[in-house]
Amino acid sequence: MTVAAGCRLAAGLFAAVLAFGALVSPAAALTEEEAGAVTRLLGELQPELGSLAYDEGAADEWFDRDQDSEGRIEKAGFSRESWKEALDATFSGYLATIPEAEFEGRFADIEARLEASSTLTAEQKAAMREMFEEERAETRALRQQGRQYLDMVRPYADLLDAALGEP
């Protein structure tokens, strides 16, 4: 394969890690009602906005894109800041709902694809491995922080799997 194809594969692997992880801390409080509203909005907006590729800018991006459309987030009672806080907390709580073996298995699958790639050079694999390990550590930390929201998010875990387009 070409170097360009290898870079595309590397970018795809990195995007998978980013979609699974996050770079932000969750909000200080989340109610079950807010978790339900976030889940409902993710489901409603997904056909228009696509699966949520969660990172620290995702909440703002979705808020802006929704404002340009029907403004459902604001109509549901969220300001930009409260949406970000509720989405952050819901996402981290969602990560906490994933059984440990499944959670670690998802990372193992991504890592195996990286190692099995025949299109990446050793240097590209090393760079990807380094980024992957950083994302894995950040995602584990976010999952740990999300444990405080576990009871609020657990009733919506299956809906969140669908809305987040399970990576």
C-alpha cells in the first residue's frame, strides 16, 4: 500500500480512539432527567448530525449545528454551557456503564488492528502507538470520573450505544 493509504489507516485508527475517548472532565452534577434529555437529543440529532465523535469540542459543535437547524438543544432547556456539562457527564457516565472486559476489549481490538497493519511503517506505528496510549489513559480516567454518574446514566446505556454509534 501507499504511504497515503497508510496515513489514512492511521488517521482512521486515531479517529476510532478519539470517538471512544474524551479529553475533558465531566460536570460536577448530573440528574437522571438531564441524562435522559441528553440521550433523547443525541438520538434525535444523530440522523442530521451523524454519530457523536466525542472530544472536547463536540458539545459546542453540536450546539452550533443544532442552532443553525431547529434549536432542539436550547428548546430542551439547555444553554451552551449546561449542554456541555450535561453531555460531558452523560458521556463519562456512559463509559462507566461499559463492563470492564468489554471496555478493555475495545482498546485491544484497536491496538491489534494497528499492530496488524501492513500499510504503516514502523515509525508511523510507533507514533500511533504513542497517541493511542495517551488516549487510552485519558479515556480510562474519564471512565473513572464517570462512575459518579453511573446510576443516572445506566437507564440510558442501550440508547446511548445506539446514539453514539458504538465505535
